[in-house]
Amino acid sequence: MSEETISIYRKLGVEPVVNCGSSRSFYGSSVMSDPVRDAIVSASRDYVLMSELGDAIGRRLAELTGAEWGTVTAGSAGGLALGAAACVAANDPLRMLRLPQSFAGEQRVALTPKGQRFAYDQSIRLAGITIVEVADVEEFKVALARHHVVLVSLFGERDANAPLTFDEILPIAREAGLPILVDAASEPLGNPERWTARGADLAVYSIGKLIRGPAAAGLLLGRKDLVQAAWFNGPPHQSFGRAMKIGKEEMVGAIAAVEQWFARDHAAERLNWSSRLEMVRTRLQPINTLKLELSELVGGIPRLRIDWSACQPDRSFLDLRAALLARRPRILIDDYGGSETSTMISPFALRDEEVTLVADALFEVFTSGWSPPVLAAPAVVDVSGEWAFDLDFANGASRHYLSLTRESAQLVGTHAAAGSEAVVTGAMTEDGFELQAFHTVEGNIVRFRFVAQQCSSEHLAGFVEMGAAASHTKGPTTFGQFGQVGFTAARVEPNSKRAL
């Protein structure tokens, strides 16, 4: 970390981190290269007609990627939203300005292979689209006949193992005149761009991750007519995507980042990443009970899996994360790809001078001796029964219900709210209890973690931690991303929740 960067963040009271996790948006995405920063600063000094800049960028992205056309969007999620809007309304102002409302009562549907719902497909639903999953070719054809289908959406990194693949979908979609929109946000960009080269109509990429461009930028590539329609549906135009504002600086910075991406020696970069991980592995190898394994995930970035279940089985990922963040400089590990007793070290965001620092910190933490906190006896109060409480959200109170049964120190039951009900499990603690409930909403797993800090036979008080994740991003980061809300619960009559 540079002293200049540290100073900027510390002025705001924020201590930066050494990132051996990943380029997730939660951690600030990636660090831009000097040419990208220079391009952004240069673009900020002058005015330009955005229509001319949009055309110039479309042509340049076509040259760089082999796609017919391209545009820079407000992140890859913005690309999904504008791509979906283009498929629904094209560049027809009578339709564009009605989005997300339906036209003549039609109920728009996007088809996606079963198991390919992902955290960002809400961006597609912003255009007034319902997503319907299909498991095979037969279900796909039935759905085509049953629904007003406007597009097919695919999660690119899952296609190889999908029950219904891109290659199976393509001829049916072509015959039906349906555009195919692929989320390739975490994939490496090629020339030719792989999805449109295979026949997809639109493909979306993140600029702020592998490509090391502005964090707020994404790419939408593909058919010229659809990409241009997406441009008209987005800023600076007064249409559906105006809220997804992106400036001339991000647009020019994104082009510079793509140019740098294709100029980089990716083979040498991968060797450097592997070398960094080998340094960490070598430093930790003397700890015989640690399991160390090199692997590779999406994007071609190698990772070092560290599993401490054999040496410190009572130490959780959150315990290790807290210990590393308490150091100076702070070290960040990620829960993506890990487990309760393992983590994966990514070299992507590390600078060369930080590798030894990370290796030494991990060695010290694992060899310094650690004892799990001594757990006090659980509270003796019996919380079995029905409880009701309000969670005070920004738009008002939302009524929630817990139905609990205590079995020794364990708790089981249900959590109900807003028309949804889920199993809740947990245990009594010294002061109250900790419970978790997992609901499913539009393909996402929504977690409520209840921590009762005061507990009596008639009243409960504590907080609820909330978050959501797709199946491939489950972990403390996503499951806690929506913050905490306090609660005070009181007993109610059985079956009160039926009023929901």
C-alpha cells in the first residue's frame, strides 16, 4: 500500500487492507494501472459530446474484442439491465419510456437453465422480466409455448456443467428469434470474445476485476443493433437506465483498461501469481497439520487453499479473519471458496512486497497458540413457543414470527415474515441464543441470523443480522451484507403468524 493511499483513507477514518482475498466489489474491486489512471485524469479535463464518445467507444471495442459493437456500462450489473432493456424495448421510445411496465398487458419472461440463477439477475428483472428456470430441452420448448419469452439469460461460468447448455439452447433460440444474454463478468476477455463468437447476442464483462479498470465500469458486447439500443436505454439519455449513470472518465478508463488487458503478458502474470502462492506455501509448510493445496478457480487465477481443521478445529474462519484484520497492516482473507475451517489465498490483488508480509502473518497466527473461548453454560430459560416482533426498516415496521422448540441446549423451529417461512436452527447461549433461518427469494438464499442478548420467559431482545447470496457466493461476507437491526420479541398465541 502506498503512503498516499493510506493517508487518503485514514483521513476518513478508514484503515486500508492488504488484500489476499479477491477483487470482489466488497473489497474495492481491483487496483487500476497507471495508464488507466492517466486516461481517467486526462478525460476529466475536457468536455465531449457523449453521443460521439459512445460511437467511438463502440467502434474501438469492436476492434479490440471482435464483437460487432460494445458499450461501457455502470458495472456488469448495469450491462445486464441495459442488455435486458434492449431485448424488451429496443430503441423504441414508446416502449423504452414505459419500462419496467408491461406493454399491452404482456408478462415478460427470461428463460435460464436450472441452477443458473445468480446474485445479479435482479438486474435483468429490473426491466419488468420474470425469470423462469428450465431443466432440459423439452422444458425449454414448453416454456416457449407457455410464456411471452423475451430473452434467454445464461451464467457463463456454469455452462459447462449445466443440465441445459448453451450449445443445446442456441438452435432453439435462433429458430424462435430469441436473443441470448450471457453474464461473463468474472471470465477473462478474449479476442474474439468467446460467447458472441459462439452465437450469443450479448455478453457482459466486469471492467473492475480481472481487467483492472474502473470499479464502476462494465462492458456490454455483441450485436450492434442490440448494443446500440442498450446505449439509448442508458445514460446520458433520459430513459430506463438513466439511474445507471456512467461518466466520460469511466468510459475512457474502461477502454484504456481493455487495451492494457490485451497488451499484458498473461502467461508471465500467471507464473508470477503461482510464485507468490509458492512463497506463502513454503512459509507455512513447517506447520505439519495445516493442509495446503494449490487450485484454480474461474478467471485462471491460482489459489492456495489453507485448511486448519486438523490443527485448530475449533477456530472458525471468522476467528482467523478477525485476528488478521486486527494486525497492522490489516490483512484481509476471503470466505469465497472456503469453509468454516479453510480459506483460499488469491495472489491477484497482492503486490510483490506484500507476499512475505502475508506469509509471515499467517505463520504467526497459526503458531502463536490459540484457545477457543470458554463457553459459559447456556441460559436456563425455556424459550419454546411462539414469539412476535417488529423489525424497523427504513420504510416502516415489518412483523416477524419465531416458533421455537428447545431440546437441551439446541433450538429448532420456524421463522416467518413477509409471506415467507423457513426452518430456523441454533443453540442457547449464556445470555440468550443464536439462530439462523435461510429463506429463498428469486434464486437467492436470504439469511437471518438472530442473536438474543437478553432472554426471559416472556421477552427477548437482541439483533438480527441480514444478508443474501447465490449458491456459489455463500459466506459471512454476503450473508451479513445488509447489516443489523435490533429486535424485541414478546410471546404470542400459537398460530398468530397465520395472519401473514
